Amino acid sequence: MFKYLPALLSAFALFAAPLLAATVDGIPLHFTVTGKGPATVVFVHGWTCDETSWSEQVPALAARYRVVTVDLPGHGRSGSPKDGKLSMDLFARAVEAVRAEVKAERVVLVGHSMGTPVIVQYARLYPRHTAALVFVDGVVTLGPYLGRKPNTERLKGPEGLKYREANTRGMFSASTTPELQSKILKMMLAAPESTAVGAMEAMWDPRIWNGGAIAAPILALYADHSDMASRAYIEEHYPNAEYAQIPGTGHFLMLEKPAEFNRLLLAFLDKRKF
């Protein structure tokens, strides 16, 4: 019987371990916790993406930090609101529900693309739980895009899926290998049409772009020649921000050049006193 003891103990440990679960407005939220460390780093994906956006960051950071990857409502394996309405407030409150569930008093938030306004909204709603922010090729102002709000009707139906594919391909660079292109396309086109429409509308809600200053330290990592935000804008509006571009990258810089991305991110985290 003793030869079966390790397996029995492992099974007991599995079922005895606390099961983590979080909801927001009754919506079940999927998230993954990896690693241990002096701080908790929460990764927030972009429009129609999911937690697998951070596949190259989790192993690199989990050796030093506790890493949490989240699927926002309507995305990945998280549920969707019954009324179909998505908003930056809902996304930020989803992140807060996960933070509370993992019992992290303060968190570093990393947000890619649409995830940047999500974590900015979080920092405004929950400043005492915000240790630092990392913008990853994220939108920080609608200034350059005023008058250019996307027609979300183009995201609907069979032609809408083709439009989404073309839009996604426009995010690639020479560093986006065919394998990486396939991964990103599969991820983004798997999101329901309602999510594509609702999340896009949420991002263009003018109410989220009128917040005050953020005191937390910020690292802004942007793609080569990114049109999402300029160094001048970041430095003017976020005085506690460090700005860097990673040469030869497109919108998914964290997947295209993970070694350089992780080096910059870890250097920023390691000098913080958590």
C-alpha cells in the first residue's frame, strides 16, 4: 500500500488546496496564479484577447514574483454580462475582484493595448491597491483619434469577422513570425462578436478619458514607431513615468521580443520597494 502513498498525498493536497474563485456582478472570472514573491503582478490583456497574451512573461516573472493573469469579462474563459454591456468600470472592477480573491494588498498592473485604459481606470478607482502601472503599447488619450470613432457595425456578421482579421493583421510587424501570427489571430477571432463590439464601444466612452493624475510609478513600453502614445505625451501627463520603445516590434511587442520586454519589465519591478 505504501507505494501508493505519494499519489494519495498528492491527491489530498489537490483537493485540500483552497479553490480560488472571483465574480463581478455575478459574472464568473477566469484567472491564473503562478509563482511566489514580494509582490503580485496582474497582467491585463487587450481588446478581444485573453490571458495567453502573456505566455512569454509568466515563466520569466514567476521565479521572483506572484503572477496573476486575468480574462476580462466577455473574454477568454470568463463569463459575459447578461445585458451584454461592457465598460472600463466593469473591467476595472473585475480586476479588483481578482485582487481581493488572491488577497494581495497592493498590485502592479500591466495592461496591453485596451488593457492600458483598464489599469488606468483601476488606479483611479482603487489607488490604495495600486503599487505601479505598466503600459504596453496602450491607448492613453483619444486626442489623435477624435472624430475617428470606429463604426462598430463593421464588426458584425461574417464580413465583420473578415474586418477583424484584417484589423489584427495590421498590428503585425516583421518580428511577428507566422507561428505568432496564427496564435494571435486564433486568440482574437475566438472572441464573440458581442465582445468585439462591446469592448470597442467601452474604449470610446468619453467619460473614461477625463480622470485626474495618477501618483503611482509607471513604466510605458511601446512598439517601434507606435502611434498609440508619444514619449512627449506620456512624460507631460504622467510625471512619474519611464518611457521606452522596443525597436523592430509591432503591437504585440511582449510576444515578438519577449527577452527585451522581460528585461525592461523586471528592471522596473526589481527597483521598486514592495
